[in-house]
Amino acid sequence: MNRLLGATLLALSLSVQAADLDQSVMLVKRDTDLQWTENPMAPGIKMAVLYGNPTGAGPYVIRVRFSPGTMSPPHVHPEERQVVVLKGTWWVGTGPNWDREATVPMPPGSFAVHHPGKIHYDGAKDEEVTVQISGVGPSGTRLASELGQTK
């Protein structure tokens, strides 16, 4: 019982300390603080903003979560994006032909750079995947089919 009480008090003191941080000195976001939104172009893909505003000018950091079996169709971004795989195996492919079997596995800890305007597709096969993406906005996503670049 004393251990349980001690652990509870420690957890409460840590949460109070974090809540009391001066946000002008350090921005703190925990996974439980994130607000996930559904991607309208690809059901099964959710995004949460950690920092900045991806649609505005300036740096941003987002997390993207792919449900098992969910892949984005071929698309491009106007800006360079740096991607780190946090959870699961992220599968990536390049070019306008959407071929899930031609994707390359990227295990947790892997890093990739999406070059601006280059067609790619990515996602999850048999497990949930979470990646963290940073870049300098304004960001955006255009489907390759909208650009007339799919076969």
C-alpha cells in the first residue's frame, strides 16, 4: 500500500511540475496531449501537430499515424520533409505507379528525406506505424493523379 501511495504521489508531483513549466522557455507536449485528425485524402491516416503550423510559413513538426494496411496514394509536397520512424515498419515507394509490393521497409529509428515535388507513397502493411515529420512550411500535399502523373 505504501508503494502504491508513493508512486501516486510521485506521479502527481511530476504532472504538477510539468504543468508549472514556463512555456516561453520550453514547449512540452506528451503523446497524451496530441490532437489527432483524420486525413481526408486517405482514410486510416491521422495527423497531429507538435509544433508550428504546417500550412503557414515557418518550421513545423507533425506526427503521422498509419493504421495497419493503410498506404497513401502517390503524392508530392512542395517543401523538403525530414521523416523519422517512431513505431512500426514504414513502407515507402517512389514514382507515379502505386505498387505496394515495390515498397522498401523502414524499421523504427530509420530516417528519410522527402525531396520537394518528388512523387512518393508510403504507409503501413501489417502493423500500426507512426512517423515524425519536420519541415519548413507552407506545406501541402498534391496527389500525383491531380497532376496528371499517374499511369
